[in-house]
Amino acid sequence: MAANLNALSPLDGRYQQRVLELAGAFSEAALMKYRVQVEVAWFIALAEAEQIAELRPLTAAEIEFLQNLLDGFDQTAAESIKAIERATNHDVKAVEYYLKRAMQQTSLSPLQEFVHFACTSEDINNLAHALMLKHGVGLVWVQRARAVVEALNELADRYRMAPMLAHTHGQPASPTTVGKELAVYSHRLRRQLGQIESQEYLGKINGAVGNFNAHLVAYPEFDWPGFARYFVEEKLGLTYNPLTTQIESHDYMAELFHALIRFNSIILDLDCDVWLYISKGYFKETVLPGEVGSSTMPHKVNPIDFENSEGNIGLSNAQLDFLAKKLTVSRLQRDLSDSTVIRNIGVAVGHSLVALQSTQRGLGKLSINEERLLTDLADSWEVLAEPVQTVMRKAGLENPYEQLKEMTRGTRITQAELQTFIEQLPISTEDKARLLALTPATYLGNAADRPA
């Protein structure tokens, strides 16, 4: 499928193929389908309740008919609902009318007023949005996030033993390994991913202001709160919120969006570090036939995947942060300013998904430049000032830090100069031998023994 060159958003144009899976969760048609799911499930659940005497139990054929409305929901169905909305100017009422029309020529026709029974629009919408997020983030996005972590783990294992000069404040520092530094990111991402995977998706179905007002007038003896909990948790697989205004408060959305921001930000940190390692020549990128790095400089192999990821994460985080702040605030029992905002959840998640795909692709192109890594280590004997002054402290020598500072700060020293200094130290034979055997490439601490 060719990209839509007239699309206003790159997610619907340039990146359309990369976010198609999210369309099944966050598009307007998907929202319609999830509303149909909630309405159908509520109708069936009411029919199963003995206390709702006016709504008889449904036959197997009737339940199958209703289920087929959901399972067979397609573009034609979505367009039918949209046509009704153009007349009603109300998107949720359009779904109700769509279902009633579908029932008119069936045995369900006399029961159709129990569609949307005692519900406000937000009863349907909040549950539909929770189902959308559970699908779009909990399945589609999480699957890609896991793939990035796995790609990172593979690189970390591959280069577990590869020594590398570290840099703190941009200056040469105590050596590490390539694998350990990548493992740091893997460890951070796994922790955030665990929180995202355990996220609750909340829902409510308690009427116009959250008090079951109409419900209790119609059926005063019925345990509506218990039934609502049963419906939300058992029929829809969500977590019940028992105390709300007209809207579900969206606090769980803010929790989820902030968790996504943290995961995104760690990816951004990784993108920036890998970009710098490529700039230093520590990493090489696979050269792809036919690919162009610059319109004027033929030699260029640019880290475009990590740059693309960085940009998309910036967009995603800005939107997620706004959504988290906006959706948790609603005047009194309800205002409508959240309605247009909440339609953009898929955009925020979509930019994150594009970023993850770019980072994963970029990681797949990387290999280390062992020669460059070892050259930088061999040119940085001053980093061994740290272990030398530490052993001098152990031996009780006077001003060890100051001696090494005078010798090494802001200057390069040679192996011979450092070893001459070590030779004259009044320290134990064992410690002296250990120091003399050190090289920048072997001064790694336990970096190669990183936890899995």
C-alpha cells in the first residue's frame, strides 16, 4: 500500500505502514467497534440478570446474532454509524441507534429499549477507551517494546567482554565494556516495561453522575454496584472503579502515560548515547546497498534511525504529558473538553511505536569497531591514576590523590611514565605487581560480569 501523500499527519502518511496495528486499537472505526462491544455486552449481561424481569433471557441464536454484530464489524458498519452520527450529531447515540436498527427485523426488536439502558455516554466511552488502551498499549506497543529490549540484550551479550573507554563529563574515565553499558539500558527498560505490563485499566458504568440514579428508580432492589463491578471485571476484563463522577477519572491513564514517558525517555537516552558512540567511531553501521547518507557527501553513513527515534519520542512524550495532565481534570461532575483530547491517544502512542521501530532497526545495524576501541584505550593511560592512588591510600602513603592529580590532570601520560611512578612506590610486592600488570583495556572492574 502506497503512503497517503496528502495525509496531514505522518502517522497516516509516511509512517502509515508502521502503525497499522495501532489503527485496530485507536482509529475512529476501532472506537466505534469497542463501543459496540460494550453496548452488546451490557445488553446481554442485563438479559442474564433475573431481577431485570422485563428483559427476558436471550436465546442462543439471539446471542450469536449480537456477537456477530461485533465479530463482523467492518468498514461498512463503521460508515453506517457515521451516517447516523451526521444526523444525530452524537457519536455514542449513533451506536445505540445502529444496534437498534440491526435488531428491528429480528426477535430482539421488542427488547431494543434495553440497549444503552440507564447508561450515559461516558459509561460506554470510558470502557471503550480502556479496551482500546489495553489492546493498543498492552498488546501492540508492549510487543514492540519487548523486541527492542531483546535486541539490546543480544548486543549486550555479544559485546559483553569488549573493553571500552568510558567518558564522564565527556572526558576519558575508568574503562568499562560495551556490553555492560548496553545492559544498563536493558535493565532500566525492563523495569519500566514491568510497570507498564502490570498497569490496571479502569472502568465504570454507574450513570449520569456516578450514583446509579436512574438504575435505582427502575429497579430499586437490584444490587447495581455489585452488578457493575461484575460487568466491568468479568465481562470486559477491566478493573472496576467504584467511585466516580459522570466520567471515570482517568487517573490510571495518567499513570500509564507517565510510565510510557519514562520508557520513552530511557530509549531517548540510549539513542543519544549510541549516536555519540557512532560519532566516536566505537560503533559501525551496516552499509545498505542503494542507501544514500548525504545528497552531497558520498561517504556519509548517518545514524538516521536513532535520530528518527529521538524526534518521534519528543513528539510522543509531549503529547503523553499533556494527556496525563489534561485528562485528570474535569470541572464539577463533567465537562466536554476531554472529548477531543482523548481522541489523540493513538497519535501519542503511535509516535512512540515509530520510535521503537527505528531504535530496533538501528540496533540491528550496529557492530563494534574493535580497533578504534582499543586505540582509545591505549592512548589513555591516565585513567589508571584512579587504581594507583587507591592502592597508595591502602598503603597509607601521604597525599596519594594529590600526587596523581599533579602527574595526570589535564594531560596524557605514557605507559612507561606511569610504570616508572609505580616502580618507586613503597607498597607491597603483590599490589605493585597488580598495578604494573594493569592496562586500560584490562582495568574493567566487574563490567564483564554484568547481571543477566
